[in-house]
Amino acid sequence: MFIETILHHWEQTIKRATAAFDQYDDEEYLKQILPGKNRVIYLLGHLTAVHDRMLPLLGLGERKFPHLDATYITSPDNPDLAAETSEIATLKKQWIEVNEALTNGLRQWTAEEWLQRHTAVSEADFAKEPHRNRFGLVINRAAHVSYHLGQLVWLKK
Amino acid sequence: MFIETILHHWEQTIKRATAAFDQYDDEEYLKQILPGKNRVIYLLGHLTAVHDRMLPLLGLGERKFPHLDATYITSPDNPDLAAETSEIATLKKQWIEVNEALTNGLRQWTAEEWLQRHTAVSEADFAKEPHRNRFGLVINRAAHVSYHLGQLVWLKK
């Protein structure tokens, strides 16, 4: 039941985020949420790249979109960067695709697999900090989505 | 281990929030995070009231500060509302106190107790939606903290 509950939390968080992103049109994707703050396109790219990184961290396969990191993780947003409408559509598809891959993976795990270390923590560190398991990583990443959702709702419609 | 991991996530989230609130001085508590958005004092009062409501929801006792709801849950923020410095100090203490009561309670639970329904869900609904347990409630409330932390970091220092 712990597993069913965290799976439900993960899926609800993704669903809420997808619904929040879906309410904006292409023009709004290129607007800053508030003056000087990230644009909507940056938040979607950032969350997609971070979730893509979860695939190898959780032993669920290779990354699908490693090219996103340069624009959406290692660089801050650049509001002067133009984007084609097609890029927004592509990003939306990638967001869906990476979360489907993750959710399908999580659904297969046994309790033991949920409690294994994730690959960014060494065996030595994991022995000292056993809460750095896959379960903890999934909760943290869901919290990271909520963090940015709190910002996204501040875009004036 | 599921329990240790969620407890760690809960405690880290509260610690991060407390550190974030602690970085602002009294004058900043009365400033809107951004024009037209909630003030820092409102976010702290809101989170304190919501966590205070968790006590009866989780069967951990009576509420400590039910009077907070009128200002911080059922009303939107009113930036013209003055606040004494002493009110800010009181709110900070209440935030610590309510989270200590919650965390001490969570630490005592067995796995069965974590998976019991919380008191806002009826037995009939719980039979259909068993993820509406105390464990799910704690994850959701931690995510709610992260949601508002994402907003709080946008206050210009």
C-alpha cells in the first residue's frame, strides 16, 4: 500500500502539472511568468530534462532527450531566445513521453526494488544514508514539480 | 524503510522551509513577494494553519491555533493589514511548535498506523480509495510546502 500511495501521488502530480501547462497558448509559453522570472517554456523544458535524467538514476534505461540539458538545466532562461511553435509542441510531447516511461517503470517494481539505492549515490554513502533510495528520489522529484507549479500559477492570464 | 524515507522527506521539507523563512527580516515579512502576490507573513501563517489542521486529521490531537484560519486560510492576503513585530515572532514559534507536534506523532506510528485513513475521508470512500491514508496526506502536505517555497524564493532580497 505504501507503493500504491506513492504511485498515486506521482501520477497525480504529473497530471496536475500537465493540466497547468496545457492551459497556456504558444504565445504565453514565450512570456516570462513575472518580469525577470523564467518563461513557461523554460519551466516545461527544465522539468522534462530533470525527469529524463531520472531514467538512468532509477535504472529504467538510457536518457531520451539529453540535449535538453544545455538549454534547460545548465543555462538560466534567456527571454530573448526565440522558439518556434513546433518546439513548444515537441517539448509537450517529450514531457508526456518521459513521464510515461518513468511511470511504466515504477509500476513494475517490487518493494525491494523501490528501496534500492539510486545510481547517483555510492554504495558506501547508501550504507550510511539508506533513505537515498529510489522511493526517496521519486518523492523528491514530485516535490520539485510542485515547487515550480507554485511559480507557474503566478502567470497572469 | 518506506517509513524512514517519508519521515526524512517530511523533516527535510520542514527544515528547508524554516531556513527559507528565517532569512527574511521583519520588514520583509510585510512585503508582497511580488506586486499583487502574497506577503511572506501570509505564507508562513497559511502553512502554519494548514499544518495545525493536520493534527486532528491524523489523529494526533486537537488543533493548537485554530484562530489562524480566519486570517490565513479563509481570507486572501490583505497587504494593508498591519502586523506587529511580535505577531511575526509568534507565528514563527507556532510554525516550529506545530511541526514538532506533528513530527513527534509521525515518529511513533507503526506501518499499519501510517496506512490508516485520515479523518477527512469517510470509511466508505476509503474502501474505494485506500491511497487516502495518512501516508498520502503527509506526502501531499509536504508537496504543498514545496509549492509555496517555489513562490517564496522569488522575493527580491
